Amino acid sequence: MYAPDHALVRHLPAPLRYYTVAYHPDPPLLKGRDRRPLSAEEITETCEVLLATAAHYRCRYWLLDGRAHQQAQPQELHAWMQEEYFPRVRAALGGQPCIAFLVPFFVWEGLSAQGYAQPLDSLAHGVRMGWFTQEEEALAWLARQRERQGNQTRYQKP
């Protein structure tokens, strides 16, 4: 049985006008989608909203659609995510998060240069990540991760 960690997040964060976040309880899935291309600063803001929402629902499975981006993000953003953000995600959710990223093909091709050696299934700072260009592939990967981890957790209202 789950109750939100009120010390971590008391309320769901306010929605962003440039990014949508939705929680689907069965199976547990947090979906995020850009409404337009985002700056690096806006991406860090969306990361915090995603983390607060995921912590509220204790949801470790995320599908993040960044296909609206038509340019690569700076290396500093990737470093921040790997060195600071992902460790906080793992700590806040109390288990191994699985994040499927949907990206344009040109971004997918350049992932190894950004430090992601295995784009289809990598593990960094306790977070399992997969990078995809098609939503169906990403959802199938998340289903395999759920099976692998044996996660049947369902959100229950406090």
C-alpha cells in the first residue's frame, strides 16, 4: 500500500504551459511531453516537475517524449542529469526508475557522444534508461522492465 511521502512533496506541482505531465495508474506510468522545443533551463524545470509528480505517486516508470526538439541540448545539461538529477530520482523513488526517452532520430544517433554508450538499455546512477524514436518500442521496453523488476505496485489514494 502506498501513501505519498508528504515530507518530499505535499502537492502536485503546478502545470507548465510548455510541458504536459500525466500519471496513468494501470500499469503505473508517468508520461511527459514537450509542447514545443525547450531551452536547457526549461528542461531542468520540467525535470523537477517530473520528479515531484513521480514522488507523489511513487511511480518509477516514465515515458518522456522530447521529439519536439530539433537541436541537440548542451553537454552541461546531460552532465547535470547524469551527475545530479538521476541520483536524486533514484533516492526519491526508493527503487530503480526506468525512463524511456523518445527523441528525434538525429539525437538518437548522437547519444554515444553524450555519454550514453547503450542507448537501447543503459544504467546510469541507478536509473535504467532507454532511448527510442518510436513510442511503441518505448512502451514495449518499459513493459519488459516492469516484468524484469516484478513491479505490480498500484497507486492508492491516501
